[in-house]
Amino acid sequence: MRTATILLLLAVLLFAVSVIASGIGPYRIPPLDVLKAVLRRVADGSDSSAIDTVLFNIRLPRVAAAACVGAALAAAGAAFQSLFRNPLVSPDILGVSTGAGLGAVIGILLGLPVVMIQALGFGGGLLTVVVVAALARSLRGSGDVLVLVLAGIVVGALAGAGISLVKVLADPYDQLPAITFWLLGSLAGVKANDVAATAPVVLLGLAPLILLRWRIGILSLGDDEARALGVEVSRLRTIVITAATLVTASVVAISGVIGWVGLMVPHMARLLVGPRFDRLLPAAILLGAAFMVGVDTLARSAARIEIPLGVLTAVIGGPVFVWLLARNRRKLLP
Amino acid sequence: MTLLEARDLAIGYGRTRIAGGLNLSVMAGSVTCLLGPNGVGKTTLFKTLLGLIPPLSGTVEIDGSDLSQLDRQTIARQIAYVPQAQIAEFPYTVIDLVVMGRTAHLGTFGGPRRADHEAAMAALDKLGIASLAERDSTQISGGQRQLVLIARALAQRTRIVVMDEPTASLDLGNRILVLDTIRGLAGSGLAVVLSTHEPEHAFVVADRVAILGRDHFATGPVEAVMTSQELSQLYGVALNVEQTPSGRLVVGPA
């Protein structure tokens, strides 16, 4: 009952942050007008005022994209933490983000259109995980978790080297700034059709994580105990890795590489609802979405220029994470 | 009634063979105690009996069905595992940990319901640790943690329980409590298999004994197997089984 209340409050928080964020910017819209405009649009589909233009073409797609990114990274982080029985891992652990980054910067280097850059980013992320899994399997047949993590670090480092090479090769006046900005993460260029293309993929990846959340929590007890409790560990692990990679790669493709969210948000959610994964996952999804909408609003409105998201999440995430650990050592670290 | 039966079992990992020619049959309502020196493969045998690793040869049958033909959920409704107590990576509460024992009875997409919480509380109650329910399982004593894991196995409602050194980290009081509990489980019709480093626990709690030595496996009623000669050979030091004036059997250096 308490968990349900907290989840309801988090949903209200996400809603409030989204409405307020939609009103903030060079053209200010009061929250009430945002709600009115949305209701009017839903009711008769009319699209006339300046408010509508700003809201539906610029603000709302960006808010929705931020919510998708935050929800996806937080869910993937929470799932990987349970899977690897380690509260300190995040989607980066399998080289997903770096692999997606490599795919995307190659797209920029080749001067491909945005859609192709996203597709390459997505493909890079998935390919990385396939290579990591194959490498781990060939090293140790049963897919030992530690071998998987090591393979992730190795392949991630290779992808990182590839990114550095692309940066050296890139045109320093035209391509390099775009690459750098992309690697730091940004939602500045997000359009409504990007969101329409990404959101279904994110939902597709989140669905198995949400449906199987009780069993995913059992994985945190270790392979032998989980199997003795009736869980088909290797099958479930494949599903979780595939789903978490899918959501990570698909949001990296529209937002670039954004660190810290996948690590920090699950910890904040754990403080609210405890470590049980079936309660943690929905809390992390709602909190991650709200957090990202807030941070992205800060990124586009706090200064004259767009602040890269990766910079903001690191500046906020690093200290907050240390503070969380220091204040809650007993709750977070056994 | 035989619930768990191993036939001509060879155990090990991959190409490493640890022991072979093992025959074991465990009856409902009985306690079987597995004795053996360190590193001889007791845990490996347990993992094979639980179907966590495949046997190198031979078969394990649960209630007449070949273990290798059953899926994990079916196995987990028949046989529960109490591992050696270790601290979980996440600070689950005691009740959360015990409710996890209900997993085999839940649907693929389901979580625990009220009845599952009640089964978990009943299991804690049975072991007299209901007051620990809301405590952080990483902040309780090793003995309490062991009792929590036994409670989780009870919540699993299986007919067979396999316990890996359940008395290893316990003080005297908790050890007696756990041994009494094990006897009580057998009294209620369960088949219990446990390993221990204390031969005297076998005299207290077991109906049958299995001893696993370097090149030797024997099984039978307690008094028949646990002779001075057999134990001396098993542990590689001269041992003597004596009876105290009160009638208790103790093992000491010869």
C-alpha cells in the first residue's frame, strides 16, 4: 500500500514537471495554459494560436523525448544492477552506450542524414552487445557474469578507441563540434517524428522488464539460488540483456551519450521504495523520466547556450551520488 | 516412500570428475546426513541433486521423474535448497527474502499476493523468528540469516529440502534450534538432506547417513555406517565413537 502511494506521487511529480517544463523557454506559457492547449488539441484537433505552435512543434516533443530517455536509462540501469548483482553497474557496463556512440559518430563523419545517424547508433549499440555476449560465451561456455562484464569493458574500450579515431579524422570546423556535442548528449535537435519513432521501441523494451520484474529481482540472489527457486536463469538473463540494450540503444540514438542517470536514479528509487525489484522498477522509470525532463529543461533554459546534457547529469549526478552513498551507507551498500 | 533417488551417479564440472558410483535414496519423513572432509564434493553432490549442474553419468529422480526432463519451476515445487548463509547484495528485508521462496508457485508474469505473504509469515512463525520480518537481512546475525533461509525453503512448500551445512555459522543455542527444526520437518513428512562437519549432529538428527570420502561412498542407517573405523578412514585421523553415561553418542580422538 505504501509503495502504491509512492508510485502515485512519482506519477504526479512526472506530470507536474512535464507541464511546467513545457511552459518554460523564450516564449513562456503558464502551466494552466499548457493544460488548456493540450485539452483543446485532444478535444477538436484545432491548431491555431502561437501557443500551439511552440507547444506541439517544439516543447512537447522535447519533453516527451526527455521522459523516454530518462525512463529507459533508469530502467536499464536498475535491470543491469539486479542482473549483475552489483549496485554500481549501469547501461555502460556492456559497452552499449559507447558502441552506439561509435555507430553514430561514423554516421556524422560520413555526412549521413540524421535518420541514418540514429540507425547507425542503434545498430552500433546492438552489435556491441552481440559481440560482447559471443565473446563471453566463447571464453566461458555457460555465460559467467564476470566474464560478460570483462568482455563489455574490453569491447567498450575498443569502441571508445574507434570514437577517438573518428574524432581525429573528422573535419575540425564542421563535423568535430557536432560529434563532440553528440557525445556529451543533447536533445536540442529532437523532432516530433523522432519521438514517434523511438517511443514505441522504448515501450517494446520496457514491457518484458515490467512483466518479468518479480523474477528479475530473484536473479539478484545469484544463479544457483535463483534456479533453485524455480527461475530459468539463462533464458531470463538473455531476455533482460536484450530488452535493456534495446531501450538504451534506442534512446542513445536520439539523445547521444548521457551518463549517470542509469546509475543514480535506481539508487534514488531504492531509497524511496526499498531494494525489491518489482517495486524498484516502476519507481525508477517514473523518477528517471521526471529527472530527465527537469535536467533537460535546465539544459535549455539556464544559460544563453545549450548546456550539454552529459555535462549537467555528471555535475548533478556525481555529487548527488556521493551524498546518497554517504548518507545512506546502510541502506544502499550492504 | 522414496522421494529422491540417485542411481550410479557421477558428479563433477565439465571434464573434472569429482566422485562416481553414488547411489542414494531418500525417503519421505526422514533425515539424511551427508558427511565428508573439506573439498570432497559435498556441495557438488547437492548441486547435482538439485539439478543445478548436470550429472556426468547416472540419473537423479524426484518422485519417480528424471530430473533432467523437468523444468526449473517443476523442480522448485518439489525440492528446496538452503544454501550456506551469505549476505545478499541488496539489503532486502527478511520478509522480502522469504517471500522469494514463493516464486515457483507464481505465474511467469506474476508477483507475490496476500496468500504468499501469509505463507512466508507462517514459515517465519514456525521457526520462531516472526519478529525479524521487517528487519534488514544484511544487518542480522549469521545464525538468524541461516534461519531466514530455512524459512524461505519452508515457504517454498516442497517435499524435499536440501541444506548445505545449515549449522555451520550458528552458536550452540541456534544449532540445537536448527537441529530440532530439521527433526520437526521430517516429522511433518518432509525428506531432509543436509551436510555437516559435525558427525555428532548425525547421531542427533539423522535416520540415515551418507559418507563421501576421497574414493569412497557409503550409505545406510546411522549406527551401521558411523563406526569408529569408518569415521577414522573418512577424516584421516584416528577417531573413536563412544557412548556417554546418558546414552548420547560422541566422536573424539581415539
